[in-house]
Amino acid sequence: MSLALVRFSASDFQLIHNHLTSHKPGYRNMHLRKSCARNGHRALRFLHAMHANSSTEVEGMISGPNIFCHYKLISIGGRTQINVLTEQCLPAEKRRFQRYFLSDILRRIREERAMTGNVRPRYARGQYYLHRQRTGMPASHSFCRAAVSNGALHQSFVAQLQPWQLALLYR
């Protein structure tokens, strides 16, 4: 089981692409975060970033402790194909991605569409988060270097933050 087995319809691709290009038009991106409980505390499971590269391609990366996936959603002739470029994670995570990948994205789209005004997220101390930033964050930033060195995020993931106009927060 893996991310490559996730099925996308043409309408799923169009909904995702339209959201990436219209919700915050200057950014063409979206991000989400999953957490879990470890030793009775909230911990990062993974960060997921997506970027609309063109009208027919959406690229995404998922990174967390012991997780790194890099994929492209490509719309070809009314069909959507997922190309998994890298998938490094435990079998349990692969099963989780196969089961919840699309529903997690669609849930995040609904959440972003429902947000009105200046909604302030609730950040927990000692956690990594993503947010949109016009200039993006270089991989050389201290937050990125620390996340990679402590195993929280993969180097390839933090290298995409700046081109995709995202920044890493650590609270």
C-alpha cells in the first residue's frame, strides 16, 4: 500500500488546483499539519505542502519524523495521475496516506474556504508550523536547519519552502 494507490478524479484535481490558485492568488500554495500524541504530549506527525506548478500539475511534499513523500498530481486528458517521486515512511504511514490523503486535503480546503476575517491559529509551544510568506523561507534559516538536524523535517522539504512561498514557524 502506498500513496501511489490513491485515486483522484478529474473533479478532485480541478477542485484542488482551483483552490491553490484562487484562495490566496499570489501564493498558489496550501499547507496542512497533522499531529499525534506522544508520551502524553502533542507532537508533529507531518507537515504537508502543495503548490500549483501549472494548470495541469500540482506538486506536493509531506515531511515529518521518519516521513518524507514527494509527489506530483498531473491532469492528462481528463484523468488525474499521481506520480510518487519519493516515499520514505513506515508501512503504517503508507496505509494512512492511502486511506486519508485525499480526505485530509479536501477537509483543509473546506476549512480555508470557511475562514473569514483574521482568524488566529492556536499554536502549541515546541511545535513546527507552516504559513504563507511572500518571500518564502530559505533552507539556511535557523528554524529550517534545526528542524532538519533534529529529524523533524527532511532537507528536501525545507528546500522547497522558499520557492513555494512558505515559511516554517517554531513556537
